[in-house]
Amino acid sequence: MNFATKVLHGTSCFDSVTGASSVPIYQASTFHQADLDRPTTFDYARSGNPTRQALEDAIAGLEGGERGFAFASGMAAISSVFMLFSAGDHVVVAEDVYGGTFRFLTRVLSRMGITVTFVDATKLEEVRAAIQPSTRGIYLETPSNPTLKVTDLAAVCQIGKEHDLLVIVDNTFLTPYYQRPLELGADIVIHSATKFIGGHSDVVAGLAVTKDAALGEQLYFIQNGMGAILGVQDCWLVMRGLKTLKARLDVSTRTAEKIANWLNDHPAVSRVYYTGLPDHPGHGIQVAQASGHGAVLSFDVGSRERAKALFDRVRLPIVAVSLGAVETILSYPAAMSHASMPAAEREIRGITDGLIRLSAGLEDVDDLIQDLQQALEALPPVTVEVQNKKEAFSRA
């Protein structure tokens, strides 16, 4: 089946017992065992629940994996996956990961004797050079958050295979609709389902899918042992959102592309980050490994003062820390998603004080552009530095 059909007629399509058009919410913490010698599939809800199982099977099917898992948040999924490593292990990590991931790796995982080396994963030579005798995994985000760097997944997965490493990919921005890392050689794919998969700013959830059953058993042991599971009502909300994923992303992506091109020509903007722009450094790789560019873009207006002026003027987008919803969301990474990252680290990664992230929603694109236009008009005059940055980027 093609994606549009599969997302509606997969495992979470209807209840096989009653024929209900959506999987029921099994609001139960425990399950009756009729025969002690014949244990049933479900016994205690932390270990398994029919509603959660339906969601886990659905995401596994869409990603092309063997086993799916639903966690209490995206960070619960990420941190649980990192529990596959042990003290003394080393992991190579793409340098511009989500701020919460950076915080977990540098301030929590480090206390457990697991070390990390951050690299520019778009440069294969840096990935290779970072591998040590104790290296056990590679962790990637592509496109990255918020500067949308594109990593060649097949190439990095090949490096991982050569060194017998676990390759983990955060696929939140593109979802299985646009990109399926397991098919490119990855071992585990992760989502913050709070974002595009849930899609309505009304649920916090995380998902993970393993490529093979054996790895799935290892992750299940961690999920069951740590208990960071997704509640059944939230599982139902995520499944409801999943059914409209393609339709929402089709609209939001078209909107993002139009806004990105418009911003790219705007004199008040020094740089636009969007993989759909032909001059994006990762455009060619993105086209080769994904079927779409997604609904997230970032743009730099040159300074915090100018960014604040824009936030104070916009009327349609909400200003929030999330993305991937039906409403357009503007975010300020330096003080929101990447606030936990030291300023010096942000600067290295291009997360400047003038950077704004936009997640396109389902509003009329012309209304959004008109609103952004009136907000940009209120910005303080463009400095020589901002203009020089834009000219330098155009020449590059």
C-alpha cells in the first residue's frame, strides 16, 4: 500500500473485536489472568496495553521496522534508547541536535560513564575520525534542529556498519511520510510524536522503532524496566493525529516552501535555512534520501532586538517552543529549544540571537506572508553587518 492508504488502513484502522472505527481506549491498569499456566498477552499496563500496542504496531509498520514503542515524551524515547549503552561506551553525535538532547547527553548521560563526541555529521571524515575503540553508536538528526543541516544517512549508516555501531536517527522533522531511515540502514528511528505525528498541540509523546526484533527486545526491557510509557488516552490522540499526517504535511510543506522563497528575497532577512531551497548545501542529498522537505524552516533577522520586534508584531503564528501543529508556530531557539545549550556552543552551530524557527501550519499561506510582511516592516533598520552576512551567503 502507498503511504496515504497505509496510514489509514494499517493496524490502528479499526478494532478487530467490535469493528469500531477507532481503537478503543483500554483504561485498565491490570488484566485478568484466567489460567496461571497460560499467561495472556497483557498482564500489567506498564508492560503492555492494547491501545498502546495498536499505536506501536502502526508506527513500526510506517517506518518499516520490526518493533515500535510509545513513550511519555520525545525525550523519554531518546533517553530510553541511550540506555542501550553501558558505562565506558562512547557515542558519536551530530553536533546540532535538539537542545533537550544536548542537555541529556552532557548533563545526565555523562554522569553514567557514557561519553559523547559531537561532530558535524554532514562531513563524513569527521564522523570517521571521531570513532574510538569504545564507540558503540552514532546518533543523528536530519534535517537538524534548527539550522536544517542534512546528513547523508546511507553514507553514515555504512560507516556504522563497518564499525559494528548502532545508528540512531531522530526523524521528527520529516516523519515516515517523507523519510524512512531504517530503509537507509539505520537501526533505530525516534520521533517526538508531540510534533507532526500528533499534530494538534494537544499531546506530549515519543515513539521509537527498531529495525530488528532482537534489538526490539532489548529496548522493550528498558521501556518496561524504566516505565516511561505513554498513557492510553494519549496513545489514542496520537493515533488520531497519525491518520491525517499526510494531508497535513502536504499543505504545510507547500506553505513552508512558499514562505521560504519569499523570505529568501526579503531585504530584512540575512539568511534562510530550508532544504527545499536549491542553494541549501544539503538540497541534493535531501532530494535523494527523502520524498519531501517538510514544514520547518529557520531564518535570521540579524539580532535579538530585531527578532523581538518581529515577535511583538506577528498576529497569526503562535509563539511557542514546539512545532509540527495545525497552527503555524514561531520559535526563538536561543531562548527556547536550545536555551540549555551554552551560548558559545549555540554560536558554533549557527544558532544566533537573530535566528527564528517557523513551523508552517494549515492557515492560508497568503495570510501568513501578509502577516510576516507587516511584522518585518516594523524591524529596526538593517545593519551593515546583517547586509554583509546576506551578501556573503549569496556569494557562497
